[in-house]
Amino acid sequence: MMPSAKLKAMAKGRMSELMIRVRAGGLTPEGYQALAHAVGWERRTEAQARDLIINARHSVSAWQSDDEKVLIGMGRATGIGTQYAHLADIAVLPGFQGAGVGTAIIGHLLALVDRETHIDATVTLHAAPGTDAFYGRFGFQSSGTPGLMTRNRAD
Ligand SMILES: CC(C)(COP(=O)(O)OP(=O)(O)OC[C@H]1O[C@@H](n2cnc3c(N)ncnc32)[C@H](O)[C@@H]1OP(=O)(O)O)[C@@H](O)C(=O)NCCC(=O)NCCS
């Protein structure tokens, strides 16, 4: 398993430096539900959230500190073949946004995905309105379908 990443971050409005832990796994249905609610996504039952986690090839969790008491971010990778993969459910708790947590989550997911896919594989995600620039930093480009972005490392 890939080691966890420690991230020194300064969240907006916070004076103190954060020591954030980002690692593979660790996502629970309750944690998924809480984060989804916090960022305003449609409600999912605990059973639905569990299915999303179980069916993901990879999930990544971000924590406020090593004790893993406060979940502050998540992301999943699904549908992984050698030629394709899809990233989904990337969210950071509002109070921790803008501190580099989302960047660390995507970096962790892409490192996991890139190990299993060919260099010319297409990685997709559905970008929430206004997040194209954020995903563009990782090589994703807008496709013909609104919100659908694709990333091909060979491009
Ligand atoms: C989108 C999201 C995951 C980004 O996570 P984050 O931890 O805030 O991102 P980071 O702090 O790593 O941001 C890195 C950079 O992208 C920018 N950025 C972050 N979110 C952005 C957005 N929605 N639009 C434009 N730029 C954005 C940040 O300003 C930052 O720029 P900087 O380095 O110049 O300061 C997070 O804001 C979030 O959870 N939003 C609500 C849920 C959502 O929309 N998820 C995406 C579903 S596709």
C-alpha cells in the first residue's frame, strides 16, 4: 500500500498550521455521508454510501491529524482497466478548503490509478461547475460533454 502523505497546510481563516494526513482507505459510510452533506451533495443512505466505498477500486481519506478523529476530505477511483479510470466524490470539508487538501487527495488517487493504467489511458471525472481550473492543474481537459473532463498522460 502507498504510504500516507503528510501535508502542512494553512486553512483559510486559521492562524495555525495544520498537519494533515492523506492515505489510501479509511473511508466509512458515516464519513462519506457527513462529507457529502457538508458540501451540499444529494443525500445517500448509509447502505448506498457503503456500496460506493466497497465498489471503488481505491478510496482516499484525509484527516485533520494522525489520530484520524476528524475526517476532512475524501475521493474515490472506480472503473479501472488498463485503458481507463474514473475519479469520483472528491470533497473537502468547507472549513479546510483552500489549504491543499484537495490537491493531496487527487495526487494520491492519480498515483494509485497511474500504477494500474497504461500511459495512454483516459482518466475521467465530472467536474462540479467552476472547478475546471482546479482539475486542469492535474492535466484534466474539458470534453464535449459539459462537466466531463478527461486526462490522458500521453497528451
Ligand atoms: C473542489 C475541492 C475538492 C478542492 O479542494 P481544496 O482542498 O479546496 O483544493 P486545494 O486547496 O488543493 O486547491 C488548490 C487550488 O485550486 C483552487 N481551487 C480550489 N477549488 C476551486 C474551485 N472550486 N474553483 C477554482 N479554483 C479552485 C484553490 O484556490 C487553490 O489555488 P491556489 O493554490 O492558487 O491557492 C473542494 O473545494 C470541494 O470539496 N468543493 C466542494 C465539493 C466539490 O465541488 N467537489 C468537486 C466535485 S467534482
